[in-house]
Amino acid sequence: MTKETTTKCGFVAVIGAPNAGKSSLVNAMVGAKVSIVTHKVQTTRARVRGVAVHGETQIVYIDTPGIFTPKRQFDRAMVAAAWDGLAGADAIVVMVDAPSYIAGRAPADGGAKRAAAAARRAAADTDAILEAIGAKGDAATLAPKTILAINKVDALPREKLLALTAQLNEHGLFSETYYISATRGDGLEDLRASLLARMPAGPWMYPEDQLSDISDRLLAAEITREKLYLRLHQELPYETTVETETWERTKKGGLRIEQTIYVARDSQKGIVLGRGGQTLKAIGAAAREELSGLLGETAHLFLFVKVRENWADDPARYREMGLEMGD
């Protein structure tokens, strides 16, 4: 038999509420960083495909933006991209952040308001996702390829996990349930084995050594955006983006990368720069170190900060991220 007739290849869509751990799961399954991870919600803005090969089987993981109730045009484009990720998927992994969901469904106890509000949003978004999946087709059609992945199980006792499992499975949408910790790796081998068994026969979609469909230029911009969010999580509004402007070789053969951080208002520019430019310098150093490791060579990174009002209304920004601007 030829390699083409013995190989298997399929798509796995990973969906869930913002901060459910989707990007962490995809990175863990691929075995490399293909999607950025921060504690800021809606970090992933477009569909990112991560590619993993196990023997003769290739799995293409689709990391989708978190599904939430959209309020702006850009939000609607991200949510649409997430739902589009389900089209043609051979398996769907619905991720639920167990601690957040349980906290969001518990009576208010007067604790930290910010954390409580975030938990309520996460639980509401998860419930809306389950209802929407059920509305997209009958359970008999969806259940065979839909898997429930309850994440961060290391943070909860067994009795709470079992109660949560029973509650979520009342929807009748899932063929299997897995308890995982995307960051620690708990339960991932069992989940991977289930996904491998679901992949159909067929030729691979990507070369064996390709880990993602994201370009180096876009990955570099995403790495810098990650460091930006990690450094300025509370101070920096969501309306910030990073673009790789130049990617070139110097006369000595070195790699020179120039990026621009775009903010929505002039006041935000000062936040990114920091006193004497020290914040921007720290962001650049962190991004440069990770990029050099990912690219396997020293990257000379130069960052600039500019104001671009209403950048989320620019069709070019949507195209760059693989989003549809819509009406």
C-alpha cells in the first residue's frame, strides 16, 4: 500500500468561552507554541491551525477565538470565526474551565468583584455555547464527534467534578468526557488517543515538519502582543494590536524585525512606553528572547508605538487576521 492510502488526517475544532484554556491545549497537543496564551480574555483573535503528527496520522487542531456575547463589529467577526471553525471538523472539543464555571454558577458571596464577574461571564458564555451547539443540529448528529474537555481539574475535588460532569452532560451533546489540565498535561494522552481514533483515512494536509499555518511574520507579532498583555494586563485596553512592518536580512546575515504597536489613544501610548521607555524595552526583550528561541537564530527586534484610532474598523486588519469584516 502507498503512504497516501495508509495515512489518516482530520480536523479538530477546539471551542469554548474566553480563557477556557483552548490555546494552552492546542500548544500542548502540537508540542510547540503556535498560539499565544495570556490571562486576558479574547487573546486569540483568529483561527490558528496547529499541526501534530503521530505515526501515520496527522491532526490539524483549530484554535478558535473564545465565544462570547459580541458587542462590537470586531467581536462579531471573532465569534463568527470561532463558529466557522466547526464547519467540516471531524471532532469538536468543547473546553470548560471547571473552577470558573462552578464559581460563576455559585451564589454571590461578596468576594472579589472582578473575579466574581469574570466567573459569571465565563459560565454564561459556556451555557450559551452549549445551547448554540444544540441549536445547530440534533444531538444524534453532533454527539458522535463532540467531546467535553473539563479543564483545570487539578484545582477541584472529585465530588465537584462529578457534579459538574453530570450537569454539563444533561445537554446530551457529548460522546465522551475527559478531565484535563492543559498546562500540566494531565489527561491529554487519553484525549489524544480518542482524537486519533476519530481521524479519517486520507492524505496529510500539511508537510510533516510544519507545525502551524500561521506565518512567521504574524507569529512574531502575536508573540509581542502576548508580552504586551502579560506586562500591562490591567492598564492596557483590549484595543491594541501589533504589526510586523519589516522582516529582512542585514548585510551580515542577521535577522532584523521591525514591529509597530498600535494603540487607540495617545494616553495609551505612554502606558506602553513607560517611564523613560522602560516598559517598551522590557516587552521587547521578552519578545526577542522567545522569538530567537522559536526561530532558532538571534532576532534583532525593534518596537515602535503609534496611535491608530478605530483600527478595528479597518478592513485590512481583518484580512490580516483571517477574519470577515461582515456588515
